[in-house]
Amino acid sequence: MTNTSGQTDPAATSGLNRWLVTGIIVAAIALIIVLVISFSSGDDETATTVETTTSTPTETTIAPETTAPATTSPDTTPSDTTPPDTTPPDTTPPDTTPPETTVAPADFMFTIDDIDDEGTIPVEFTCDGDNDPPIVTIESVPAGVAQFAMVVDDPDAPGVDPFVHWVVYGIPADTNEFTDAEDNLIYGMTDAGVVGWFGPCPPPGDGPHEYVCTLFGLGQELALEPDLDGRDLREAIQNDIVAETKITASYERAG
């Protein structure tokens, strides 16, 4: 307090200071209490939240199974870009060459005296008899034949090639009959080493041998050298044969 003299009362000042300090202390305590309560409330809320979170089982929602729609991949196979076959059709004319045949034309026939086709050769024509040459008669001739040739051989003889018994060629187209040793015909070499007829003479006990008498009709007259053997003659006339016919007969010598 201020006294009348203008001086401050020390006791009054001291009391005022005590109240001021007390108020400050009370305010500080109150502030601390508020802060403590505030932190305690926050911890409780956090604890509660944590407890709630941990005590309540989490509900798991299973999404319904959804099957993805089938997706067909687009066809990526490249389209066929092969150009169409433009190969021109085969215009080669068919081969009209008649197949090789040993069947005689119906209008080409001959006979041999005393020897029948598919028959047996009489002994007089063989090496066991007089070795007589055959007599050939031409019965009919197809058109286009200009000359004849004949070969008689034995395909059953030992060896690779048939054994040749008679080679006759240069036979005119107007010939009706011929045999061995005629002046107007050409005779070749047999496999026995003789010119002219060499009769059948198979090995004794070798069984029957088939002797093939082939008459060739040639499309032109050929001037062939003499003494051709059977193989040389066939080679020389092969491109000129227009018809051929055969008689086959057998002979066997006893063992």
C-alpha cells in the first residue's frame, strides 16, 4: 500500500507477491493436469482402437468366381498364296507304236514239210539221221512285205544265247517255197560253224529241246553281205521287220 507520505508499504508489497506466485503455481499445475488428462484420453482412444482392431476378426469377402469368357485367338495362318497350277496340259500324242509281239498276223503263215507246229521233228532232219534241210512253203503274206528272212534256233541249248541251226535271207517277196542250197538265196553261218542247214543235235539225255523257226517279213529289200550269223542278221533287219511268224517243234536224243 502507499502511505500518505508517498512511500510503499513493504508488507503490502510482500503479500501481493505471494499471491502472484501462488496464482502462477496454481495455473501451472492446472495446465499440467489438463495436459496429462489430454494425453491419457488420447492413449485410451488409441488403445481402444487397437483393441477393437485386434479383437474383431477381419471379415474376408471371397469374390465370386468369375470365369473369363473364352477368347478365340484370331486365325493367323497365312492364306494359301500358292499360285494356281498353270502347267499346260500334256499335248504329247499317245504312243501308238504297237507292242512287240511274237503272235503272227492272221494273214502271215508258212508251213514246213513233215514238221508240225508244236509237233516233233522227224529224225531225218537231225544229226541222228540224214540231216535233211526243211522245205518251207509260204502260205500267205501281209501287205507291205518286200523281202523275207528266216532263222531257226534252239533256246534250250546250253549257253547264254540260243544255238542257231539255220540262217536264210535275201528271200524275194514273191517266193512260194524255199529250202537249202538255192542259188538265189543267201545263207548265213550257224553256231556249228557251217553255212546252211545244221539239224537239231541236243546233248543226249538232256530232254526235249524246242526249236523255233521264225520267218520275218521285211518292209524293204535289203542288200546284206553273206555269211551273217543269226545275231548279226537280227540286228541288221530289226528296223525293217513289219511282220513275223513262227513254227515251234521239239526233238530229244536218248541218253
